[in-house]
Amino acid sequence: MPYPTFPDDCSSALCRHLSPELYSRLKDLKTRYGYTLDQMIRSGVENPDSSIGVYAGDEESYRLFAPLLNPIIREYHSFDPEKERHRSDMDPAHLDAPDPDPEGKYVLSTRIRVGRNLHCFPLGANLARRERLIVECLVSDALKSLEGDLAGSYYPLEGMDDATKARLIEDHFLFKEGDRFLESAGLNRDWPEGRGIYHNHDKSFLVWVNEEDQLRIISMEPGADIGRVFERLSRAVSALERKLSFSYDERLGYLSSCPTNLGTAMRASVHIRLPKLGEDMETFREICDRYALQIRGIHGEHSESEGGIYDVSNRRRLGITEVEAVGEMARGVRELIEQEERL
Ligand code: ADP
Ligand code: CIR
């Protein structure tokens, strides 16, 4: 493939960081699992409206294609992957994140997820059909060992009836189908085979299998008791770590398909009703920038807000511990609520 052309109004991290010189320097390289630059950038080339535009295919991608990935990582996370080291801390005793909405007036629900991938396999974009099925098997077996409030069942996507699927998606429990960014990256190959969802009885603990990452471990519940949501997640991750070996790099933390998820691989979000701030996006964005928060619509990434309800979450995931990121999110949400009340 020759150097790709990007439209004039393209502002993705890929088009800003991939020069023709860098492209020719990296284009003939291949990881041991056979992943190439063209595969890595395909999503951003086919979707010029990407914010990032690249997906790693294995652990080695982060080393081999570092001349492209490191500047993207540096820019997104404000973290220098050549000089700094990531540190993880999921100990709930270290968390300082009081409920930002004790009266329950603004926050509808809280969700914290981490992405994980198995150390002995390539990442999803570069996973063969058979490997994906093995990953599903290993993960669903490990999930069977969970006990107490984490105990639940695994539901493969294949064979799930459309009404159940639609309801799970609408209620924010299940991933959407047909994401064009993932599609271009090859992350939807052989869909729906090998994909599925595990959840406990009341759907406060869930695991997505073989979506963008091999595992998305999720804790969620109505309200804003961030501490309780985090404690459940931390306990579940520890239990799964005893059964599965996750991809981890001392500089980059937990390795993920998308470089925005490196490090903690964590997104801690609230669904919050802020109709007045929604009319004053400048102030809304200014507060979010100050606390490194990202605004999404209520049906997840690339969706719109509905009824003045927004998804507000930590933007940085690397070079910050899990407890720090959740604490910052809680403080930012408190500030948003105070501002909403002033307007
Ligand atoms: P992810 O967080 O897994 O990267 P998305 O942004 O696509 O991906 O969100 C996945 C799903 O989780 C969507 O249905 C979204 O509405 C839901 N979700 C995110 N945050 C919350 C929250 N605080 N409460 C309820 N649902 C949420
Ligand atoms: C994109 O580049 O827009 C998609 N591949 C998704 C990037 C992840 N977005 C994010 O902000 N975490």
C-alpha cells in the first residue's frame, strides 16, 4: 500500500503523526505474529473521522511500531513511554472518592471497566478464529470459579435471540454490534463467534469476552457509590488474576488493542443529568479539561447525549494509578454538579 491519503479536514492522531517518511520506515516491518503497519492503521485510513485511528495487533506492536505509537501515547496520556513507568494500584483502601451526589439528584449510574488481554495470545485485531475460541474457553472457564456476588453465567452471543441482545444493549450492559472502527481493524472478524457476555444475577458485575479487548471487566450499578463499584471491580480482577495471565508491560501497564486504553485500561464513568451545563458546553468542557474528563453520549463512544444526560469519565489511563484516576473523576463530577447548581 502506498502512503495513505487523508482528507484535508482529517484530525485523527494517525494522520497527524504518520508522515510519509515514517510510513516508509515502518511499512515492511512485521511482528512475530505477522502484524503489519498497514493492518495497524487500517481503521484510521478507512475512517478518517477517527480520533486516534490505530489498533495494536500484539504486545510486540508496541515495541516495533513505537516510532508511530509513542507520540500518540504521549499526546493522549501526557505520559512519556520512553522515560516513565506505569504503576497500578487497585487497592480500594487507597481510594478517596466520596459519593459526589449523595442525594441522588444528578447521577443515574456509575460504571467502571478495565480491559485485559491474555499474555500468550495476539491481541484481537490479529487473533485467528481458532485462537479466539480458545480465549473464550479459557475466560469462560475462569469465570466459573467466581463466587458470592460475582457468581453468574456466561452467555455466548451466538444463539442469543435478537430481543435479548437488543434489551441488553439498550440497558447499557452489552456491547453494540457493527462498530465501523473495530470492523476496519479486523476486530469483528468471524462475528459473533467467540464473543459473549458474563454477568451476575443483578448485572452489577459483567465481563465482555472478545470485543475490542479479550476481556472487559465491568462493575456498575445505579447511583453514585463509586467506592462500592470500585471495590467490586477490584475484587473481581484479583480473582481472575489468580486464574488468567494478563498482558502487562512495566512501562505501558496493561496492554490493550487501542493505545488510549493502555496503563490502567480503565474507564470510570457516570451517567449524569446536566441539562444546564449541556447548554453551556464551554464551561462544561473547561471543567472536564481541568479534571482530565471525557464527555460521551449515553450510548457509549461515538453516540450523542439524550435528555441532557452525559457519560463523563476519566480520559487518562496511563501514568496514573486506578485509585488516582477514579478519585479525580469523582472530584470532577462533584465540581460539575456544583456548577450545574450555580447555573
Ligand atoms: P467502554 O466504556 O466499554 O469503552 P462504551 O463507551 O461504548 O465503551 O460504553 C459501553 C456501554 O456502557 C454503553 O452502552 C454505555 O452507555 C454504557 N455505560 C458507560 N458508562 C455508563 C454508566 N456510568 N452507567 C451506565 N451505563 C454506562
Ligand atoms: C477512534 O480512533 O476514534 C476509535 N478507534 C476509538 C478510539 C478510542 N477513543 C477514546 O477516546 N478512548
